[in-house]
Amino acid sequence: MKAKVKMKGYIEINQESCKGCQICFYFCPKSSISDSGSINSSGYFSACFSDNSECNACGICAIVCPEAAIEVYRE
Amino acid sequence: MTIKTVYKRPKLLKERLFHYCPGCGHSVIHKLLCEVIDEMNLKERIVCIPPPGCSVFAYNYLDIDMAESAHGRGAAVATGIKRVSPETIVFTYQGDGDLSAIGTAETIHAANREEKITAIFVNNAVYGMTGGQMAPTTMIGQKTTTSPYGREVNKEGYPLKMSEILSVVEGTVYIERTAVNSPKNIKKTKKAISKAFQVQIDNLGFSMVEILSPCPTNWKMSPIESWHWVDKEMVKEFPLGVIKDRIKVKKC
């Protein structure tokens, strides 16, 4: 049986605003954000949040996101 | 379990896509301006003077009053608005081609007259919108479309340091140079912007925040490379920090 990952926080990425600059990938201390592999309507490869991550809602991704596409929530 | 919002899209940022390139510093600065204006509750009394350049469409994104100016004339237009209505908080949003090339005279004289305005000076070392030509702030040796072999000192001179130039002008009260290339620097920039606005609210004099901003497209780099390049190259030529702070002296 798979052990449950205790999540303390999560983010929501607006796929349509994302321009795939990958700056959040670099700055995320938990490496929780990766390429979604799908193209949005503007033609960019958007970012996606991995569900099994150890996100603690530090908010760094949202601070650096140039498109204001990320919103951060803490449980 | 309650869910707490840690970060939400700023209220004053309109719900539309930025036209800026991926990794551009302009949109980060727009975001910071929205946050600061919202936190200081200035929405009803603030006027922005956007420049010609990439950020010419700033009125599409910021939900505040705007008055477009001709190239370089931001400080002059801001002077007019501030003198007609002294209660208004006026700030210019200018690039390096705008403030440090065509608008040098307007900016220096507005500062010297101690106009109670704020300048947000976005320095990305090139003319961004027109295709990456050399600006007065271009680094020595930097390749641009008009300096294909790199900027040479004996032909094109040295990068112009506007913050240092303005710091010797009597009328300036607060000048700080920051960058938007890391979470730490972005937070510092936000503080600097709110301090500069506070100088104007207290009616002390001219304040300016110079922001080193990445331009991935014209520097021919990936977004993350350009964010590192600010630290590696630009900060050596344009050191970060508070360059002039006369707030305490003026308040006495």
C-alpha cells in the first residue's frame, strides 16, 4: 500500500496565463513544479504542480511568477 | 481543516494576459506596483505616467489612472499633473532608453526643482521594444543589434549610472537601486517602491527606484539565464542598495 503523503500546502496554476518560462521550476525549494507537456491556447508549454509533492506553501513560486498565474493555499 | 490563502493575484491587476515575453521583468514590477498601491490604499489618488516602450500598454494591466507621455517626457508630464492637483500621487514608469537617453534633461531638472513625484526606472540595458538596440546603460562588451561586436568604450562610452547622477542633485530625497531577479530581490524592490511612495505622500521631494530587469529576448538568453545574468554582469556595473536617503534630514 502506498504511504499517504501529508500535504501542507498546494498551488493552483492558471494554465492559460502560463508562458512556460520555467522560472518557478528553478526557484521551488521542493521541486514541486514541472512541465505539464501540454500546450495552452497561446502556444506555450505550461507548468503543472505535482500532487505528491512536499509543498509547504512558502509562496516563492507566486512571488517570482512573471505572469501572476500562481495562487498559493495552505491547509 | 481550513484553507488559508497565502498568495492571491493582486486585486488591481486586470484579468488579462500580459503581452510581455516569457521571463520579462516588467510583469513582475507591474505585480509589485499593484500590491503596493493596494496595501497603501492609494488607488483613488494615484496617477501613473507609462512610457513608450514595451510597457506602453501598462494601462491594459494596472487598474489605476494613467496619462501617456511622449518619449522621455514622463517627468515633465508628471510635474504638470502634480502641480495642478497636489493631492494626487504621481509616478512615472520609465525604461532606460526613456529616462536615461531622450529624457535625461527632463528627469534631472524635475529632480532639481524638487518636484514631489516618484520615478520607477526600469533598467534592462537595451532598447527592448524596438529590437534590442544599444542604450546608454548597455554593459561594456555587450552585444546588441547596433553594437554587434560588443560596446566599445572609446566609441560608445561607459554605461550611464542615472541613480548616482541624480544622487548629487539637491532635490532628490530617496534613491534606491534594486533588481527583480530573485525572490529576495523582488521583496526588496517592493519595500523600495513603498518607501518611495511614502516620500511623496509626506511631500518631501523627488524619489526614484531603479530596477534592474531581465530582458531574455533581446539578450538572446533563456528566461532563467537572463535572471542569472543580472546578478553576474549588471550588478557589477550597477551596484544594488540605497544610493541616497535624506528622509530623516528632510523630516527634521
